[in-house]
Amino acid sequence: MARYVRSAALLAAAVLLAGCGDGSGGKPDGSPSEERASSRPPAPADTAGGELPAALTGQRLSWGACPETDSEPAPDDSWRCADMKAPLDYGDPGGETVDIALIRTTAKDEGDRIGSLIFNFGGPGGSGVSMLPAFAPGYDELQRRYDLVSFDPRGVERSEGVRCRADQEIESAEAVDLTPDDSAEERAFLKDAADFAAGCERAAGKVLPHVSTDDTARDLDLMRQVLGDEKLHYFGISYGTQLGGAYAHLFPKRVGRLVFDAVVDPTADGMSQAKNQTRGFQRALDNYFRAQGTDPAEGTAGIVDLLKRIDAEPLSTSGERELTQTLAITGIVITLYSEQSWPSLTDALKAAEDGDGTELLTLADAYNERDGSGGYSAQSHAQRAISCRDSKDRGTLEQARAALPEFREISPVFGDFLGWDTAGWCHRWPVPGLQETAEVSAPGAAPILVIGNTGDPATPYEGAGRMAVGLGEGVGVLMTWKGEGHGAYGNGSDCVDSAVDAYLLDGRPPKEGASCS
């Protein structure tokens, strides 16, 4: 089972943009300052966050060459990696620890350096260690005065990564119909969800209770201290905005310059988040059809008909695998994360109408991070572990059935998938959820720049306004971009990029309600 869009992974965009830069971003001589943070005492903790042992707050990171992995080569020598020790359980800060994997490249203008700028690219479950080098060419202006830093949150990849299924089991589960049409398919749907949860408990039982967003927010504050910064400077994208909101709530006095881009709605529970995304993806699909000169209602009806035919009889591809309805909708979803991907959607839909599912399958594999040898990323495993720990929602089959008419009215294409998903995602999860909705109020915090994109499919625009209000008066500063795709910064708007750079580099947020076309 795979959740496609509920938590809005920027990883989809990363897959499509891979190769756009050379992965470099540090000093041209490849000699970052290895001892910068070690040469100063640890920064103070926020008393609201509780006390941690000096062995953790005063630890010295051993920055060294970043290792290659089975799926990707090591970045160049301008990047350095290290592991930071953090409490497994913040309720027992002197107890067992976990290693949090970090990556860093240093500021180009050492004499004008502000500090560290920490990135989270979304998911939850996205690997910042992998993604920051790929995106760093777009942050060249910010790197003049900041060390660029990212990390794998707890439960992700190099930081006690959660993997609940083997590759063959993942591929086999692709045959499960995620929009069940009868009682037999419903039973298979729930069995698959329960099997996944059991696999997570077997593989990562002791970690699962400690992968919440609040846990990671506390890791961020420990990271701030270990890196030697008085305040946290942070760039959160997609789920990264939820993480940033949690940090601001827990540590308002330690908020430095924070940017939230592609903003998660903090007021929405699990069911509402699913409806928000159903609405967002249909809105993006409508915009795609308008750009093609096609009536959105007619275009939508054509896709619905195509999906029904694939559900009845999967399409053949150039390989041995077939394109199922589940994989077809996943292939459509990934192209809506970026306007640059719309031509790929046009080609894939035409090929599918002609009976060839190869192109949609290729797109689905990119979203699911399946490589050519049949290996899968565990990003969706971590995504599920984190979101099911955060949310108290444990939707039932009956509740999903009752909600389906509204989901289908919002989107005939995506409604069934996201509606049924409310019942399966955390089914029989082995640890309880913590919150109904996210808490982001941050009274007394410095201004936080919140950017909403009117055409964002995965984190619809309305969530940005609710985040700005939730942060509190004088804290959340809302800025609007009238554009397409998931996220605004680096998406082609000089207006957005200049405003963000001015805020992060000079501390000047735009006026509340500023807008870029």
C-alpha cells in the first residue's frame, strides 16, 4: 500500500529535477571549515524545551567525507557529513540515543556569515542528506552568508531508517486495489494495511514511538545548539512547514529567520487533509487541461474512463509488469507537482489511451522511487511511521465509505483514492497517535515568512493562510504566489526569490499580504 499525496512529499519534484545541477555548492577549493562549530561553546537551550545532558548539547561533530549509498554516489568534497547523537526518548534525555545524519557545505563569504540555514524538504520521510546537494545550486545566493545544512529526520534513511517491507513484498503489494470495488477487495485492502503495520513493528518497534514531528523539532533545537547558533534559521518545504511550526511552538524564543514554503494546513485533521489534497490535485489537473485548451470537465471525464478501463484490465507495458489502476493514478499525480512535467502527462495519457502503459508506469516508479533493478526507497515507510505517530486519526472502512460521495464530488479522478486511504493508512498501527491537529501557536516569536502558491496541488493555498493565523499575530507573515506546482521559491518567480533572499539575508520580511504573479 502507498499513500500518494496525503503528506505532500517534495521527493516527487526531486525525482523529476534530478540532474539539473552538479550537486556542488560549497567552497570551490573543496575545503570546508571542519571545526567551525567545535571552536565555540554550545548555544543556549530554550528553557521551554527542557534540559538535555551536556554530553549531548556540547558534543563535537566529526565532519568527514559523505559516504556513497547503494542508490547514489557520494557528493563532491565541498560537502561534509556527520552524525549527531540525540535522545531516543526525550522523556528520558539521559538514556539511549539515536544517530541523526547531517550534511553541510559552508558559507562562501566567511567574514559575512550569519550562521547555519537548516533545510527540511518534506515528506515526511524525505532524506535531506540526499536532497540538499541536488537542490543546492538553487541556493547559491543564500550560501554566500549561510552554511547550508540538512539532515535525515529520525526514522529516515541514515537516521534509524524505518523499512517495513522487502522490495519483493512492495512490488507484490502493488497488485492490491486501493479503491476496492467489492467485499473481497476491501478485505485484501485492510489485510495489506495490517501486514504493513506488523512489518513496521517487527523491523523498528523501539523507534516507532519516537519518530513524531515534535521529537524531530527537539532534534532541530539540539542541532542548533551543536552547530553553535543562538537562533534557528530554517527553510521548511511541504511537510517541513509542519515541522517548522512545531519548532516555533516549542521554542518561540529561539526562532530566527524561518521560511515556510508549500504550507501544510495545521488546522486540518486526517480526513480534512485528505479532502484538501483531493481538491488541490483536481485544481492542478483542471489548470493542466486549461493550458492544453481542453475543457476541464471533459478532460477529467476522459481520465475517469481510462482509469475504469485499467481497473478492469491492466495495461501491458514494454516490460513484464502491468500498469494497474493504482500505478496509473500515481503516474498522473507526480506530473502535477511541477508545471514543467505537464508535457510528460500529455504523452503518458496518449500512450495509455493507445493501450501502452509504459510511460505512466515509468512515472509511477519515479514517484515510488523504484530503481531499474526493482529496488525501492523506504521513504513511504518513514512517511507512514511519522504521520501515524503524529495523528490520532484511525479511520475505519465505514467512515471512508460514508465520506466517498463528498470525495468523488471534489474530484472524480482522485476522490476514491484519497477517500479510501483514510481507512487504510494507519490501520492497526502499533503505536497511538498524539494529536488531532498540529499545534503551531508561537507567541513572542520573531516574524516567520509563510508562502502560499495558488496552484499548489499537494499543499493547497488555503493552508498557508491558516498557518500564518495559527502562528499568531505579528508572527506569521503571509505572502502569495499566483503560480503552479508544489512550492514557490526557485520555481521561476524573481519576485518570490528576491523576497525570500531579502528576508533570510537581511532580516527584512515582505509586507503582510504581499503577492507575486
